[in-house]
Amino acid sequence: MSWRRLRVLIQHLPPESATWTALRNELTPQQLAEQGEKGQPEKGRWSQLEQLIAANVDATRRVEWALWSVNIEQKSKRPEAPEPMRRPGVGVKRAKAQLTDQSANKLFELIHGGAA
């Protein structure tokens, strides 16, 4: 068997195969983050049925969240929006850092020449 033939066989394995799972599990967090930034799950190796099921799960979670948000008491803390179902090849998205009052003041001082 040639190397080309072996590559073609591996590339056409189903995405849930042990080989593809092992390859995905070997990715470093940096590689996963890069794939998450430029990843296009709709072009992934999921079948159309799996994509539709994931979209259905995401829509159901959003509807449930919307119902909770609408029917909650005014003074209660609102629930956080649901995360989309993870797709293959896309890492977990990290939360963006929030700008606190202390860091905003420090930034203001740095911009206006207050730091030495």
C-alpha cells in the first residue's frame, strides 16, 4: 500500500472513528484555540443530519433560556445565555475579560500621562 493510499483512507474515515478522535485529542490548547478562531464547523466532517440535530439542540436551549428570562421576577438575577453545542474541531471559547473600575482608572491614567 502506498503512502498516498493510506492518507486517502484515513481522510475518508468517519469523524467518530478512533483514528480521528485520537488525532483531535492530541491537539494542544493553542492549536485548538487557533481552530476555534478560524474554524468553520459547517464545513466539518459531521453529516448533515448531525449538523441539523446540533442546530435543533441549540435552538431548544435558546427557547428555554428565553422562557426563563421572560418569566423570571424583575429583581432576580437573569440566567446566562446558553452555550452552543460543541462541534468537532472547535475549542471552547473563553470569556472575554471585563473592564473593572480599577483597571479603567489605571488605563485612563496611562493614556493621559499619569504613569511614570
